[in-house]
Amino acid sequence: MAKDFLQIEGVSRAELELLLDDASKNLPIAEQKVARKESLAGRVVANMFFEDSTRTRCSFETAVHRLGGEVFNLTESGSSTRKGESLVDTALNVEAMGVSAIVVRTSVSGGAALVAKRVRCPVINAGDGRHEHPTQGLLDLLTLREALGRLDGRVIAIVGDIANSRVARSAIHALTTFAARVRLVGPPTLVSEAYRHITTRPDLVSIHHDLDAILHDLDAIMMLRIQNERAAGGSVAGDYREMYGLTPARAAQLPGHAIVLHPGPVNRGVEIDDTVADDLPRSRILRQVTQGVAARMAVLERVLSQAGTTATVAA
Ligand code: CP
């Protein structure tokens, strides 16, 4: 595995399977069913989050704690980026404090890779613009594997704002690496033929604008939020819920075993209705969050086990 964890694209199935297996082993620790590990004892991880986050930031923080390490958070508000300091300069200064790894979220597509090129410690991409959200891709695979077993040949729909979604990009790479069949669904302004070709397996990806027509043979459906912060809302005509929302009537068209995913944050009553989001065990939305801690533990352990970085916490 590379020094950093920046994207799912290009990561082999074997490497992903190792990470998934490690994450599954870490799940009881993430769930606090067993005591924490000490694999990151003496390590400090910097969480640099220059875009808002609840799940990713808190689960990286929890993951570090569950591995016995220490973590600090830096957000744009209150940091010197407000005075004009660049992302890379900020990261170089954070590294100079002796941290063992940097977790980066940024609105800049490719921003995490820019940081990784300049610092010596491992960098984990916690979501960069419209590019990728690789730990989300891992936790999605974990949740699907737990529910469905094998992924080969499974049919999984990703519905909504594909154009602006780093979650969708990571999921497309992850799912096609495991030979799942991916149906991308949404309005033509947000879902076009071009998105089939972000993967080396376009034969596994199909484009759809009619959600009702594809519900009957799905093994899973992943609903996405319209990303108004990336100006997506203005390009969606008409009543979104009516055409693409996962309503109880649509959920009833899914096969009995099919599960519902959503990366969060959820806009209830827009892309998914309350009764569907809260319908356990079909809805795995909160299970994804728990799996996210286990996935991030696995990634942290992997990058730090390879890194020659030294402990920086005073004994
Ligand atoms: N899924 C996800 O990235 O959520 P946050 O933006 O809350 O981290």
C-alpha cells in the first residue's frame, strides 16, 4: 500500500479486502464490546477539517482513541487559514509539531494529494471536493458485505447528485473493483453517460433517469444528498422528492432483502422519507456510521504500520 490513503481508484481488490478484514476485526473495539487496542500508543494524529463534518471527523477522532493514540482537531474557523495561510503551509506546520499522520478534509478536489506530496508523514483523505471520500467507500463496502455477503454480481443503485458527490465516485470505484453492478440514477443534469467512464469497468455501470423502473432487482440502494454547497440545487428542476425521493411506496418495490444506505447528512423528506430512513433493519444508515469507525481504525493502522514516523508524545 502507498504511504497515503488518498483514493479508492487504483487500489487493488486484494488491498481492499485486507483493509475490510482488518476493519471487521476492529469492529468489536469500535462498538466498545471489547477493550481498546494500543497500536497507536504514543502517536499523535492531526485532524485537519477545512469543510464541515460530523461523521468523518468524529469517527476519525474516535478511531484514534480506540487505538490508544492522541488526536487534535484543526478547523478553518479559528485557524490561521483565515489569515490567508494555505492548506499546504498549514499541513507543513502541523507536521513540524511532530504528528504521525494527517487526516485532511478540503473543498479542493485533489487537495489531500497536494498535502501528501509536501509532507513526509502519511496523509488520509477525509473527502476532497468532488474527487473522492475513500474511507466512506470502505465503510460502504463493509456495510454491504455485512448485509449481503459476496459483492460480485450484486446490483446497487446510487441515486441523486452523482455530479457533485465524492461519495459516489469512491463507491463506484469500490463496487466495480468487487465486480458489483452499479446503477447511477438521477436527473440528466446530475447523472450523465460520462460517469460510467470514471471506472476502468464501465461495463458494470449503467445510467438511469427513471428510479421507479429499476427498484425491483436491487440488492441495495444508496441515496445521496443534493449538495447545495456545490451549487447543485439550482440545476435540479421540479419536485426532487416526487421523482427521486425514496418514499415508502418506492421502498415497497424493493426486493425484501435489499438494504438502504445514505452517507449522511440526511435531508429527510427530500431524498429519503422518515419512515424509510428509520426502517430497521432495512435501513443501514446508522450501521454505516459504526462501520466508519472500524474502517478508519484499519486505515490508520495500515498507514502508520508502514510509516517510519516516530512517537511524539512525551513519555
Ligand atoms: N458521510 C460524511 O462524510 O459525513 P460528514 O460530512 O458528516 O463527515
